[in-house]
Amino acid sequence: WPGLIGIGEFIEETREDYSSPTTSTFVSRMPQCRQTISALEETLDFDRDGLTKLKKAIKAIHNSGNAHVDNEMYLSRALERLGGNALSKDSEPDIGAAFFKFAVVTKELSALMKTLMQNINNIVMFPVDSLLKGDLRGVKGDLKRPFDKASKDYES
């Protein structure tokens, strides 16, 4: 990024300033350091915002998916009852067997959906949540304030 200072450059400037303060050009690079901090903070805020929206969407998918699983299980039980009723009372073995097969397919699809919802939670939601609560936790200015303080200390 033009106008920003890289890590290697910063370390080199810092070493040079430490070993030879009178000939160092570090003070002239302070605006670049400030600009780099601002750019990094803006990027982190953008990432944090995007991940927060992703987390909300995943949570909604997870919740609706679990509700879908529950409803499929209710459907499966209803199909089993219809199948049992068709076999015993209506003497319709073909229809009863079809209801039972449909109940089995519905139950299997429900189990797959339940696994998918567990995987969404474990593989996507948990890491995103951990990242937001860990490395990306904070408020605007978390990088800028310490830099401003260090900059004032350096200048005095």
C-alpha cells in the first residue's frame, strides 16, 4: 500500500533510531506510521463488521435448520401413524407401506440435516465466534490510542 510503512521498514527504522538517534530519520516516518495504524484499524473494523454479520446469518441458519429438523421428525411420526392406520384399519397394505417408506426417508433426511447443523455450529460458528471474542475483540481506536501515547512519549 503506498504511503504505508511495512513491518520490516518499521523495525529497521526503529533499530536505526535506537543505535544512532542523531542521524535517524524515524521522526520523519511518523506520519506514515500514523497512516498505517489508521489503515490497519479501518481494515480490522471492516473485518469485525463482516464477521459479525456472518455470525448472525449463520446463527439464523442454524436455528432455522434445527427447527426444520424438528418439523421433519414430526412429519416422520405422522407418516408412521398414517402407515400403521392404513395397514391395520383400512386394509391398504400398499398405501401403508408407502407411508412407512416415506417416514424412513424423511427420518434419514432429518438426521443428515441435524448433522449439517451441528457441523455448521462446530466448523463455522465456533471459530468465527472465538475470533470475534478474541483477536478481533475491541472498539475503534484500540490501535490508535497506544500509538498516540507512544508517539507523544517519543517526541518528548
